Amino acid sequence: MSLRKFGFLKEKSGFTLVELLIVIVVLVILTAIVIPSYAIITNKAKETAAEAEMQNIAKALEVYSSEKNSYPPEADYPEILITSGIMHSAPEKDPWEISYEYSSSGGNSYILESFGINKVDGGDDDIVFVNGAMTEDGAHPNS
């Protein structure tokens, strides 16, 4: 009589090659789902941060305009907001490390722009403020 027949000796247990391949395939599929989602979430967070910074700059420009009856000219931006005491510091670059574009002749209008995710002027991802109002809200519209 064999001892194995009565359950006294058990065979070695372990993972088969098929089981290991199934685990690897599942991990690859999960990774393929998570990585693009992470990129979308990261870009949406950067866009929200850029909108918030630009909103603060726009408010500072409105305060400056109410005090001086005109917006600062391009040559004086952003230093004039700091030296006039309106802002402690003015961000010069957006979350994608591209400089905010400010244009004004010093009159009664200005445009403040971030080129957004693609870092290029134009397209559906730009964030634009004109005279205190957001006119373009980037690739991820605000709801």
C-alpha cells in the first residue's frame, strides 16, 4: 500500500506556467487601463491649476485697472502688479512650464493666455482671459 493513497504524502504544490501567464496578462491589461487615465487626470489637474492662477492674475489686473483707469502695458507686466502692491508674486509660467502670454497696449483691454496641454497657440486646449472674463476654458471644459 502506498502512503500517498491515504493522503499521508502530498505532492509539491506550486504555480503552473499557465497560471503565471494569466496573472501577467491581467497585470498588463490593468496597466494599459491605468496609465492613460493617470495622464488625463494629471492634465486636468494642471489645467485647473492654470485656470485658478489666471483667475487670480485677472482679478489683480482688474484692481490695477480700477486704480489706474487702464491695464498695465505688456512691458510692465507682471512686475507692475508686484511693485504696486496688488500681488505678492505673480506666476509667470503655467503648470506646463510655458510663460503666460499677456498682451495689452496699456489701454482698456488685455488678453491673458495659456497655450494649455499641447503648449502651442491655437486649438481647443488654450485657456484665455479677456478683460477679466474667461473666454476659452481649455481641453477639459468646466461644468
